[in-house]
Amino acid sequence: MTFVEVDVERLVAELETLRSENEQLRVALESRVVIEQAKGILAERFFLTPDNAFQALRRASRSERRKLHDVALEIVGSTRTPVAVVHELQHGDRRREA
């Protein structure tokens, strides 16, 4: 194998790595956008700070064993708040105090 062939193989491998990383970052960014939208919706619906809205979203995600992104999509895609999120908003603070 010549030096040029080795160099081309290395570049092709690096290109594939960069494409994969780019796709992962794109998916993460899209997921983050939906989560931020859901935080804003919860904050508006329930008069919460963004941090408190995120905590409720996170607790609901954990309690239902669902991805945070999936719960956020449900919030963004509907005028109804998922039952698990409402439950966390109503009872989440009491459980932490106990």
C-alpha cells in the first residue's frame, strides 16, 4: 500500500467519524429545542420558573420511564398536559419534603 492510499483511507475514516458526530449533534440539538419549548409551555401553563418546569418534566420522564424528549414532544404537540407531568407538579415537592 502506498503512502497516498494510506492517507486516503485515513481521510475516509475521519470523514465517516465526522459525519457520525455531526448526525449525533444534529439529533441532540433538535431534541434540546423541543425540551426548551416544553419548558416554556409548562412555565406558561402553570406559572412556573423555567427551572421548575424542567424539574417537573424530568421527574415525569423518570416516573414513566420515558425519554425526556418523548415527554417534551407530547407537551409541545398538544394543548393538554400529560397526566404524569400534572401529577409531578401536584405531588413532586411533597415527596421531596418527606
